[in-house]
Amino acid sequence: MTWTAPVVVRSGGAPNAPEPELLRGLLDWHRTTLLLKCAGLDGGQLARASVAGSNLSLLGLVRHLAKVERIWFRRRFRGEAVEMLYSTPEWKDADFEDLDPARAEAEYAQLLAEQEAARRAVEDAPLDATFVGADGKEISLRLVFVHMIGEYARHNGHADLIRQGVDGVTGA
């Protein structure tokens, strides 16, 4: 039997919640939106770039966002010594380009695992908690949340276009 991305349910969050809950909820909403764009597709469909000349596919976005979750929440904010996912100095776009439809289920699971690890990495941290970035400047957890919401929002826009090109499905 061929694996297909499962159907997920997206919660609405709490639009008038205190800032920490609001940012966490909005990020989770965007995380689930990407999963909704993948729902019902098999590995071949997830790996398909629907725009000529583009390296963007839903599977590439899944891999990219797993990598970004790991970088911002675990490597940068928590300082965990975990390996990079997918990309290397020699192949920066490997997350988008080194695709194998047969690995789609495992890579989808990797994204879910990275999302959960990111939640755990910051569950008790205040938004004003900071770390020092590569440029020597202090970065707050608040900025990380805002950055990740923007990252997912931008890529969810890509996912809308990709999904429509793969099978005609539209909508959030």
C-alpha cells in the first residue's frame, strides 16, 4: 500500500490570548496549515514541483521546515549540538533538491518530530529569553516566534500554489 499524508485537523487558536499563548497558537496554526496542504497526497505527488524551473515541492517544504525548526529552536535558542538536517555547506538547497518520494513518510514524520522537539525546547521559556546569534547580537525568543510564523506563512503561500498545480486543490 502506498503511503499518503494523513488528514489533519487545524485548531483556531485563541485570538485574544496573552502574547505567549497567542504566538505559540499562531505558529501551530501555520504548522498545521502546511500539513493540510500535504493531506491525501502520496510521495510522488509531494515531491512534484508544479512550476517549471522551480525546485519547490511540498516534500521540499516539509524537509526545509523541519530543518528550520531544528535550527531556530534547538540549535540556536537551546544551543543543542544536533546535526543539521538535509543541507550541507556544499549543497545548501539539498532540503529542496535531494528528494526521494519513497522517503516521504519518514520525512513527514521528521517534520512532526522537529515540531514537537521545538515545542519542548521552549515550553517553559519566557518570550524575553535570549541567545546570542552568529553576529554577536542578542536575539529574543519572541523574535524567533515571529520569524517562524513568517517563515511558515511565506512557505504556506508556496504550498497553496504547489498543491493547486499538483491536483487542483485550493483553499487554506
